Amino acid sequence: MYFSYGESEVNYLRRKDKRLCAVIDQIGHIDRAVDTGLFSSVIHHIIGQQISTKAQATVWRRMQDALGEVNAQTVLAAGVPRLQGLGMTFRKAAYITDFAGRVQRGAF
């Protein structure tokens, strides 16, 4: 699934900034993949904080390969050490498992 936008949105951005307009004209339409799962989308963004897009993609791919479906149950079953072993910091792994616990308990 891709982020959906049309001519009205593009024209709005083109009117807002001349340099942005030139870039839009040069690049054209961009298909931007969208994660429709709220939980996995939040986790994906936590992983990506303060690292390159390429590093984020690598860690995210490892997480998907290791857990299958990325949801509160699979994250909690993995635990902090296993998540950290996928290439993220201890702190991010702890944040992610804390978030998963809150989601599972219905606190978030």
C-alpha cells in the first residue's frame, strides 16, 4: 500500500515554495510505502530514530525476519536481549518492549 495523494495536494505544495515546486517538477510522483499496522508502524519509527534510513531498513528487516509478524506478543516474547541482537541499542529495545507491554495491557 502506498501513501495516496493527488494533484490538489501536489499543487498546494508547489504553491508554497518555489524550490519545492522545482523539485516536484523534476522528480514527479513518488510512491511512498505505508505500514497500515499502527503497532508495527510505531516500532518501525522508534527503530529509525537517530539512525540512517539504510540502517533503519536493515534493523527493520532483521526484526521482521526474526519475529515474523511484529506485534506486542512477538515483541514481548523476544525480549530486550534478542531485540538488541537485531542491531538496535539497549535503550531502543527497552522502549519497544515497554510499549509492547503497555499495548498488551490495554494501557496504550
